[in-house]
Amino acid sequence: MSEELAEVVVLTGAGISAESGVPTFRGAAGLWRTYRPEDLATLDAFRRDPTLVWEWYDWRRGLIARCAPNAAHRTLAEMEQTIENFVLITQNVDGLHQRAGSRHVLELHGNLWRMRCTMEGIVVEDYRVPLPSIPPRCECGALMRPDVVWFGESLPAEVMSAAYAAVQRCRLMLVVGTSGVVYPAAALPQLAHQCGAYVVEFNVERTPLSLYADEVILGPAAVELPRWWAALISSGKFSTAS
Ligand code: OAD
């Protein structure tokens, strides 16, 4: 492997799953009924009306279950297989990276295929669609909540520190399909830039993160990311035989 590619970090957001059919948060299709994600993805909303919040998650789980990973997800899974020091960080909770074959994913915002007991904190995987009863309850009788990070909540500390460490060491960072407005995730490309990494952004439009990118590749990630990867391989800068 060439020296320039010794450390590669990728940060993904909802845009990478757009061509799989998963609505982005800030796009026109991001609304469910009349609610914005900011109205439902909070502990307050859950305390006020757990049934409503779970109905939203049940709808999203159903939608995502019918979606398949796309060529961008698959490219990242292939990069993980090929690059020795490769770290994939995602803000997505849809699990599509894992379904595409990525084995190590730093999930900053959790995963909606897991739920957590609000009393005991026990985390379980649950792939049932639709859920047989809403809101779901733990065996102990307490409410379960989605094992995701809501607005106003802290990101999982271990995941975040692994992400910071990888970003600080990396030589190349790809930023794929994120609006770059939700912190602390949005700080990661800025940090990579400050630490001297070469930053490439993939998005259908420019974002606040474009300022920190050495290259901005405009277009659908499912087209542009595989194309970029194929060009890199054929450029000879990178050898798959290593
Ligand atoms: P957003 O919905 O904010 O942004 C999606 C980004 O993807 C936008 O910049 C789009 O231009 C871009 N995009 C759309 N289609 C694309 C495509 N086919 N190819 C490439 N890019 C495309 O989603 P996130 O940035 O992921 O947090 O949002 C960040 C966080 O805000 C989410 O993780 C979630 C949300 O509220 C929590 O739930 C805590």
C-alpha cells in the first residue's frame, strides 16, 4: 500500500443512504406526518409521548428494512478489506454499512436496530418489523427506548474518542453525504483539516464543510464514490496486492 494511504478515515451521513431510498433528515422527504426529526428525536418528546416516538421509529425501521445498501456502502466495505488502517465513522443509524459488509463501524448516533431498557440500561438487538407492540417494554416491565443518540444527549464517549483519535492520525479523510451542521460530528472534518489530512467531500451540493475540503466532488455518492475509488486503484497510487 502506498504511504499516502496509510491512514484513511471516512465520515458518512444520511446522504450516503439517499439512493438506497432512506430519506435524509434535512431533505423534503425528512418529515414524518407533520413532525420534524428535531421534534421527535429528543428525550422530552419520548417522555411526553413514547408511543408517538416509537411509531416514528417503527415506520423508519420498516422503511429501512425494505432498502438495500448501494454502491457507495459497498465501496466502503471494499475499502475496509483493502486498506490496512481504515476507519469508518457514521452518523447514520440505519445499519446499511454493516449490511454492505463493513465490519467495524464507529456509530456516533447509535443504531435503530438496537433498543435499550430505560431502567436497567440493557441493550438488545431487535429486527422485528413492525414491532408487535408499541411502545416495546423490557422483561423488567420498563419502557425500552431506541439505542440512538437524541438531540441534547451526549455521544457515546468511547466511540467519540476512537473517532477523534483516528481523525487526528489520518492522512486522508472522506466526508460523504453529510450536511455538516450537527456537532460534534461536523467538527471531525475540520479537525482532520487542521491536523494536515487531505479532505475529500462527496455531496450533491456544497456544505459548510466544503471550506475544509481539499476537493469537493459533487454528485450522488453511489456514483461518485465507486468512481473515485476505481480511479484511485487504477492510478497505481494504491496497490490492492499489498
Ligand atoms: P442531513 O439530512 O442533514 O444531510 C444529508 C446530506 O446529504 C445533505 O448535505 C445532502 O446534500 C446530502 N445528499 C443527499 N443526497 C445525496 C446523495 N445521493 N449523495 C451524496 N450526498 C447526498 O443528514 P446528516 O448530515 O447525516 O442526528 O445529519 C446529521 C444528523 O442530523 C443525523 O445523524 C441525525 C440528524 O438529526 C441525530 O439523530 C442525532
